[in-house]
Amino acid sequence: MKRLTVALLLSALIALPAQAAEGMTDVASAHDVETTADRFEQVLKKKGMTIFNRLRHSEGASKVGIELRDTQLVIFGNPKVGSPLMKCAQSVAIDLPQKALIWQDPAGQTYISYNDPQYLKQRHNIQGCDKVLGKVTKALAGMSQAAAAE
């Protein structure tokens, strides 16, 4: 029994770096950061999303002499989805357009991370938009999984 408990604790500790920050969802990718970000952008375009920008944080860090694991941020959205959320709770606009962080952990695993729509619901006390939030949740999961898959 002690071995099982120790094994479970060790498993939990090993998994800690991969756990999402509060309110974020992490999807493990089978690809490196650059490939994952490229694939994510391709999926977004196929879904009719607008890509506003792609920031390469690690490149910016290197310009000031800081070494950072590969880290990119894709900013994207669709006013057909974001506008109804803002109508329900205008403060959600601070978290829109959507962002996906594509990053590499210390072990070399790449992830796509994004704000969990249920967290945004709680954070902004969004009322009356459960249907829209459900669509956003499903879309983010599907797009991330498509970009991260082999």
C-alpha cells in the first residue's frame, strides 16, 4: 500500500509542470512549438477565424539577452462569438480576442494552452451566455487537439 501511495505521489509531482495555471487548459502536442503554432494557425484559418498576431516571445527575450524556451502566442478571434459574450458581460473584452500560448516545458514537451471559457464565465460573472460558452469550449478543444495531434 505504501508503494502505491508513493508511486501516486511521485506521479503527481512529475505531472505538476504540465498542469495548467488557474483557469487555463493545456493540450499536449506531438510537435515542436513552431510546427504546433503553424498547425494551429492552419486550423484557425479553416474555421474562418481571424488571426490578429503571432508573438514569438522567445525571440523577443533573446534580443535582450534572456534565454527562454520556445514560447509563442497566437491571438485570434471571431466577432460572431466574442461580441455576444461581451454583450453578456462587457468586462470579458479584456480577455478577448482569444489567445493560445504554444510553449515548451523543461522536459521538452510542447503544449497549447488557452483560457478555459468556464473560468472566464466565473471571472466576469457572465450570465445568460451558456450556449455561446459551450460552443467556445468545444471549438477551442477541437482546434487545439487538431493542431496537437500526430
